[in-house]
Amino acid sequence: MAFTGFSAEGIDLLQLNRLHNSKEFYEAHKMEIRRLAIEPFHRLIEEMAPTMLEIDPSFVTVPSRMVSRVRRDTRYTHDKSLYRANLWLFFRRPRRQFEDVPSFYVEVHPEFWAYGCWGAFGRGEMAEIRDMIRREDKLFLDAYKAVRACPGVVLGGETYKRPKFPDAKPAYQTWLNRKHLGVDFRETEDFAPILDGSFVQPMLRTMQKLAPFYRLLLAAKERAAVIPREAAR
């Protein structure tokens, strides 16, 4: 079945389910939530997969392993709400349990919709990226150009209060001072593109352009695994 967009009814139902915060309400609407909210993500994965596999043939493409769960894991958080109002999918390589790997994502939330690419969550990975930035490694330069070539995409990641390398080029400072690294496109006003499905092809073109950024994150993870860092630089 072709992807034709997300359902406003499905988005509203997820939010209502979170507000009720009740296992009884969820069980009563479970099949409806699956049909209206989860299955559209599965159809989107099918549409995205051919393009995404061109970026990385090792991506997992089994929908059940790619879409977030409606039920939240509350063991390690102060927020004990049982259910989430947003859902997202990841395109990423196979991973060990709880392992962070570079990935592309698409998220639908009652207040916004977004997509992007994230990685470099480990301190050693960011140390490798900083090395590549300071040496102006080709992987970094390609990633830097790729991000700049994507209008509406913003570099993200928590930053340090003080510059890590104050003498580095000013243009690179916002990259060097991140604790982890990602890029996002986020829309908070116009939901029409996700409701009618017209966002898909522009998003895929952007993700293709961001392939060098993904390769930078992947290289950082691989290098950090070979040469572990005792501390981030």
C-alpha cells in the first residue's frame, strides 16, 4: 500500500492517548492507533527504502525494528507518562542493544514534524570529528559543504560553554564545540506536507545531499572503536 501522508486523526489520537495516560484507554484503541498512526510509518519506510539504501546498503529496513513504540520506557526518566504523543523512525545499521549509531530519522509530533541525521554520541567519536575538522580532512570538508547546501537544515547538538579550540577557524567553531552532532529540518507551522505526503521527495533529496555528513559520523564511530580515547579532546 502506497504512502499517502500521515493522518491528522492519528496524530490527534496519539495525543489523546497520552493525555488519558491509561492502559485501559490504550488497549481499547490499540488497533486504531496502529492503523492510523503506526502503519503510515511502515508505508513511509517502504517508499524511502530504495533511496536510503543507496546512501548505505547496510541500513535495517524491517519496519518493526525501525519505528518507535507508543509505550514509553519510564525506568530511567522523571517523566512517568506511560505513552508518547510523537512517533519517529530511524534508518540505521544493525546495532547492539542500547548502542548509539549514526542514523537518519523522521519524526511526527503534535507540535512539529522533523527529519535529519544524528550521530557522534560518544566522547571518542566527537574527539575523532574534532581531529578531522582541525586537519580539514576531506570527510569533514565534504560534510561541511553538504550541510551548507541544504536550506532549512540546522546544525544541532548540545554545546560546551567554552570553546574547545578558540584558535580554530571561526566557521568551524559551531562544529568543534558540540558534545554530539546532528542536523535537523523542523517545521512547526505548516503540517500540510506531512498530511498529503508531499514532503517525502524533497526530504529524500535533502537526505541524499546529507550523505557526506552521515559518512563523517560513520567514520568517527569506526575510528573511535579502533582507537578508543581516554577523554574527549
